[in-house]
Amino acid sequence: MKFFTQSAYFITLGALAVVLLWGVSLWNGTVLELIRVTWYGKLHDGTPFKTSYTGIVLFDFPLSLLVAFFLYGTNGSDPGYQLFLIDAYSTLQSAFVWLYVEASRGGKKPTAVEYPIFWGAAWQAFGAAISLPFYYFNHLKWVHAQPRGLSTVDLPSARAIPISFLLGAFLPMAIGMLPTWVDRSHCLHQNILAAWQLDPVWVSTIQVAGVSLFKITAASSRNVEDDTLRHVRISYVLAGLSSTAGHLYAIGRMFSDTNPLLSFSRVYVPRLFAGPEGSTEKLMNGPWLFLQYDLIIIALSSLSWAYVLIFSLMEEGFGRKALPLVFLLGGLLLGPGGTVSAALFWREGELHRRRALEKPGKIGGRKAT
């Protein structure tokens, strides 16, 4: 696939996402309802809605908008919406690992690759279907400009990524989604949602702290590249397992339950402007429709990105020809997050093998004798 085609593809996906996410939300009144609830501090049924967390209006107002946006998908109001968000968020949280691994590689990197917190903040503010395609565009442009291949990941960073993912991304998601199984007060849930919306900050802060700590305390490694590979792959395994578990749980619940509220078409398939059938509350059907479009483009762009990366590393043969089918089946069975994480797991091993072959004094990856 030529780079021009790749560029046009990812830019088109990002532009399409702007129309489907924000154009539709403006058209159907979702944006106005979010502003109304946040401005007046009351939900449609009169339930108080918290609008102050720090006392700083410029911070609290956008944070309250995010809380309102995710409120009905996380408070147990609709089982289908709840399952959808488990699948969607378990997929999205994996992206923290993907972006931080690439940001931690040695050598000169463009700003768009070096600072993943920017993309995390962008997908919280505007939607990952908008931010991720543009990240993938910039990342592939950088990768194609590396004639000697990519450098290995910095070892302290590799050691910190599994921790920052688990504590900064996975744990807030798990706590935020607990009303799926456990009841809690309305006020407490809003406070937890507000803290969850800052997960790009938590991931970045824990990553920076972890890197600093490992630089000071970690014992030196006899084989830095092998140790780095192991930690990077651990991160991909954690991301893949959490994403696949969320996907399989949601799909399994839907197909094992006869409740019409849990039908696949209602949960996943967008109905143009109206939102899922049977959901009359605007703060439920509006954000849900937004996220249905969001997940489709997240999945499509992420699988395409990983496909391009893997395709460029594979030799001609049956494996390369079968790659589209592998990604299709993986996306359906494991979910996009699990499939991309598995692909990147393989890619890291292949990059490691190629770097070993290029080392002086080695033939076929072994020391010359």
C-alpha cells in the first residue's frame, strides 16, 4: 500500500468521524442536552447533577460535560448500553499501551509520536475515532521514514508501561464500570466518573514516575534488548487480555440472553440520527449513538494500522496473503483491541530479530565463529 493511499485513508476516516460524531450529535440535540444538564445541575428527572469538583469553572465545566456524557452508560440504567461500554472501553484502554510503546523508542521522533498524552486528551475531548486515525497517519509517516528500522524501546520505559496501564487505565475503567454488577450512590458514581475521565493524566503521571524510579532503583540488565522485549510483550499481553475479556464478556452476555434490550443490532448498530431503539432519554441515546460510530471507526482504523505495520514486515508467501483473513477473524473473535495487541506482540519480536541480525559479528542472529 503506497503511503499516499495510507495518508488519504486515515485522514478520511478522521474527517468522517468528525461528521458522524459531532455533526450527528449537534443535529439530534445531544450537545445541547449535555450543556443544559451541566449548566443547570439537574438531570431530566430532577436528579441533582454535580457540576463543581475543584471550584475552577474552566476545568469543572468540561469535566462535568464528560461525566454527563458517560453517566447513563455506566450507572446501570440500560444493560445493553452498559455491555457496549465495557467492550468499547476495554478496546480503547489498550491504545495507551500501543502509543506509549511507540513513544518510548530510542532516536528522534516527531512530536505527534513522542507525546501520547496529547492523543489521550484528544480522544477524551473529541472522540478516539477522530484522534486515533490522525495518530496512525503521523505514526506511519514516521515509520516509513526509518530506512534502518525502528530502535528498541527504552528499558526503564518498558518496565513502567505495564504498571501505568494497569493503574492508570485498567483500574479506573474497572472501578467506573462497577455499577454493572454493584449498586452505588448517584453522587459517588459521579465523583468516580470525574476521576476516570482524567485517565490520560493518570497514565502519563504514573509512566513518568515509573521511568524515573526504574532509572534509579532497577538493577542493570545483562541483555538490555531481551529484557526490554519481555516487558514490552508483557504490556501487549495485558492490553490484549483485558480487551479480549471485555469483548467476549459483552458478546457472550448478548448471545446468551433473550432480552431484546441485549440484541446485537440494538447494542452495536447505529440508527443514523435517532440512537438505539427503546432508549428515550437524550443523555442515553445521544452519547450511545456517538459511541457506536466511535467504536466502528476506532476498530477499523486500529486494525488497518496494525495490518499495515505487519504487512510491511512479512515476506511474500501464504502468510502475507492470508493476513486480511487473519485480521478479519481476529477482529470478530478477539475484538479489535485483542487483535491489534496480538499483532503488535508479533511485530515487536520480529523487530527484535531483525535488529539482532544487523549487529556486527553476527550471522543469522548468532555470533560468528
